[in-house]
Amino acid sequence: MQNPNKTKSEWKDEPPAIATGSPSNCTPAMPADAGMVLQLAGGRIEACNPRAAELLGLTAEQLHGNSSINCPWQTVRADGSDFPGETHPPMVALQTGKPCSNAVMGFYRPNGELIWLNLNSVPLFRSNEPIPYAVVTTFTPIADPDVASSQPDRSTEKTTVQQPPEILENISDPVFALDRNWRFTYLNPPARQLLSVFAGDPKIGNSIWEEFPEAIGSAFDRAYRLAASGVTASAEAFYPPHNRWYAARAYPTPSGIAVYFQDVTEQKAALTNSIALQLNRNDAVPRITQAPPAATDLKTANTILRAVIDGTSDVIFVKDLQGRYIVANLAAAEWLATTAAAMLGRDDAALFPPEQAQQIRKTDRQVLETGESTIFEEELPKQGQMRSLLSAKYPWRDAEGNILGVIGISRDITDRQRTEVALEASRETARQQLAELDSIYETAPVGLGVLDRDLRFVRINRQLAEINGFSVEEHLGRTVRELVPDLAGEVEPLLRRVIDTGEPIFDLEISGETASQPGVRRTWRENWYPLKDAAGQITGINIAAQEITERQRIEASLRQSQERIKIAQQFAGAGLWDWDLVADKIWWSQEYRTLCGLDPSVLPSYENWLAQIAQTDRARIDREIRLAIENRTPINTEFQIHHPQHGLRWFAALGNTLCDSSGKPIRAVGISLDITDRQRVEAELLQKTLF
């Protein structure tokens, strides 16, 4: 095996040793015209041979430090579609630990020339390490393949929607990809097969957090979010809904993340049992030193196992038949604010309060007596505070199957439980709000209903049901035409328009007869809104209807009364006025303006009213009006005004003062009459009487 500490220049013409799955190392057969690139575990290009730089049209310096995921060049597949970096053969080989052979890739050189290459990537392993530390890729130029479509236009942006790459489709490890909104964009067949056993087939486009809500806040959540920030991350954890252990490795991609994962439940059980067997058999450690050929392997295995159990945040422990701790990881020691060494040889009575110690011993005895594993939730103190744990205990057996003690793994789920409590509280709030909305819906003073796309009632409140003359139950599932046939011809085309266009209709007045009052023509004012689902598709129509038959009758009666008053004012030569004393605002009827010859630009006000009175009467009228208001006495006075067309005209003002509950004047209302003709007749009679 070659020295992994060689410099970059030493790699250029000498390919490193490659582990191919056999016990010995070998060197790949490489054509003389082949380029070769060495990439480290993160995908970073560490070295290349001169032929690689020549084929790619780049210098070694330009290649060094770049990676398949973040590179300044463009690559395409044989069909002309974009070839994303995370699916390049070297990246797949690093992520799966398996070689990728005979992949075809198009590479655009810096001058824009497209060269087609055949790639072979082989992962490199160090002794006793299961994860590749690097990958070697060799590539040779090939003739242009049959391209399903024309070469991609270099002036356009890269395609972001891809068909599943064959490499990922054919590997045995489960793989899925997420976009930046955490939606599934790809699952290879092994991923679909594994996940569908527990959760049904996850759908492309669905959020991973909707498909697997219990993963929120888990180690997987943290790893995926770390990958989304641009850092490769790993996680290994127990997933309670599946009752399984999973190991996942997440890689950042231009469009999100790619995740390679495995079900490691069996390996986890074997590993934990191996920990107990390797580290705690009374004769295990002494015999290691007595067997030189195997000593190094056992010591290495012990070191790896200890690193594994101390590297997890889960509490891991092994107890003998007397309940004494013979293995405890760092997380267990941290839980009790002590050291792992201080726990060894002690039982739970020495480490926990009596009540908790008795509880722990009870579950231990259950495992020892039944020989079966158990998963349960429990509460134990951690540095003075009670915390919730999801614990798994199962028997520790020797090679002959005899029970030697109990193996346990516990996870702190306090935060998850708090989240679940908060979620349940949120759901309860939502249920209460829904109940309130239902109550409002049923007691609303207007008719409310919902139609589906076939114009069938799927919901209706009592108010609208009574308008139509049928019960709520009789409406459900029946169409508008079946219930109100006299209105169907008018409303169906408009309802269809709402469904087809998605545009609401407001303040629509509809008149007709319904079964509730046969022979009576009634009028309703309605508003129709399109009802949409979460995807924005129109699923029906919301209806809000209010009967306005009586209001229209009252409005018509009021208009008739107003017209009569107007006619009466015209014949009587009278005009109405209304003075709001609190706001100091005056209203004049149009007839008053006509009588006085006022220009439309003159605003109603007390000052403008005084201004039209003859100078000889103005001061007197002002005193009389204010005195009548102050004393709450009727207004009854006569005066002359200057009419712009008819000169001096005589007017009489008659009115009353209105007061609030405390007796304060708040309003003065009255009528003004043109009495010019009466004054002339009275003057003539007086003159005849005198002379």
C-alpha cells in the first residue's frame, strides 16, 4: 500500500493503491491516453496527471482545489441534459464506497469545445476503515455518443430538473434528494422499498417533514440542515416510529441535498453486544496480550467500539446479573455528573434516588426473566431535573445464549415531548377555533353555503336552508337546479364562470321564487368566492346570501315619501333646513336653494345663511335665532333676503330646537317659506284700511 502522506507532485504519474473488495491492494489497468484525478473524501481535487489537464483544457493549478459539486465548468449527460456534480461518478463512489464504471460524460472546455469522456471511479480505503478517504477517477476520450437531443445551448442557464441518473438507480444503497424547500425530488428504488415498509411510498414533491414529522429536531434534522448550509454531515440515530436505527450521510447539492442512508438496526444490536463481549468479559483483556496474532485486531476493535459508544449522545450501558454497571459511555456519565470509571461496579441504588432506582431495577428484571427486549419511556433525574427518555433494554448473552446481564440504550426525548405537547396544544387551539367558526357559520344572520364543482351543496347553514325552503340535510348532495329550479337558469352560468375563471362575483342581486314562499317574488344580494385547495386548484364556491326583499320595499317607500315631500315643498314655496349645533354644520334642501336663488358653489353654513339676509334685518334675526335656541323656544320670525334675480323677497323661518337627555341644545330644524306675495297682499289691505 502506498504512503498516503505523499505530496501532490508524487501522485501525478503514479496511481495510488485501490481497495477493490479483495484482501490485497491492486492498481487499476489504465490506458496510456487516460487522464487521472485524485479527489479527497469531500470531493476536493487534490492531484491530477498531465493527461487529465490536457484532456480537460485546464492547468493542474486550475483543477486543484475544485470539486465536482462546486466547479466552474459545465458537464452534460449523453442525452444532452445537465450532469449535476453530486451525481458525478467520483461523488457516488465516495458516498457509496463502491466503484462506478463506464460512465459517459460531456465536458465543456474553457474554449467552449465539448469533449466526450468515459469515466471510471474507484474509492480508496485505509486498513480497517469502512469509509473511503479518497477516490481515483480515470477517463479517456470517446467519439460523440448518440445524443437524444441537440447539444445544449451554451448561452442558456443549466437545466435544473433531471431524470433519475442511472448510477443512482442501479446502486444498492438507499438514496434520496431534497430541494431547498425540503421536498423530495428523487428516491432510488432501494430508498422507496425501505421507506414504504414503514411509512408508505413517499411522494415526489412532498416535504420530508410532512412524510416523517417525528424526525423534526432529531439528529437527522440537524445533519440535513447542516448539509443544506454547504457542509457534508452524518447522523446515526434511533427513529421511534419505525423502531429502527438508521445511519445517514447528507451532501450539499446545488439544488438542495442528497442523502445516502441505511437501516443499521441489526448492526447496532450486534455492535452493542460486541461491546459487552469484547470489553467486559473477565478474560477478554488479559488474553489479548497472550495472542499476538489477534491482539492488534482486538485492540483496534475495542478502540473503535469505545469511540462509537462515546461518540453518541445516547446513553449506553451494560449491567451484570446483579445490576452492577460494567460498561457506561460518556453520555451516561454526563447524565449522572460523574465519570464512566466511577460508575463501574456500582448499581442503580448507589447512583439514583430510591424511587428511580427501584423503577430501573424493575425493568431490568423483566428483561432478565423473559429474555426479551423492551422499548419504553421513563423519567429519570439529570443533575437535579427530571427528564424523559426513550429507552431500549435487551438481554446480554454469551456465545452459548446464556444471559449475562442487560444492555441498555436511552435517548433524552424531553424536548421532543415538549414539542409534542406544544403541538397538541396548538391542535386543541385549532379545534377550538374551528368550533368557534362553526358556531359563527351556523348562527350568522346571512345565508352561507359551499358548492362543489358540480354545483352540489356540500355545506349550508340554517339561514340559507330556510331561504331555499329545505332542511340542511335535504340540501347536501343536491344541485342548485334540483333545489331552486326557478333561479337555476340565471345563476348556473355565473357559478360556472366563477369555477372556470377563479374570479369572484360581488353584490349580485337575484330575484325569483323559492319553495319557502311559493308565488312570492323575493330578492337576494349574493357574493360568490372560489374555494381553493392547498395547491391552488378550485374545488368549489363559497356562497354568502342576504335577503333584501323587505329592505327594498322600505327603500322604495322612503323614495316615494321623499318625492312627495319634494313636490309639497315646490307647491308651498318652502325649503327645509337642519342645523347640527354640536358639529356646527347646516343642511339645506334643494328647494331652499332654489327659493333663495343660491349658487351651487355656496356651502351651507350659518354665516352664509345670515349673509343673504338684508342688512336691515340681519342683526335682529341673529339675536332672535340665538335667543330661541338658548331658551329652547320655537323659532318664528320674518325677514327680507336679496334674491339675485328677483331682488328683495320676504321669508318666514319656522323651527324647533332639539336637546339631549341633559337638556343641552344639539339640533335646530325647520322650514323657510317665501311669503313675499302674502306681505304684498297684507300691505295692500292695510293701505285700503288707512285711506
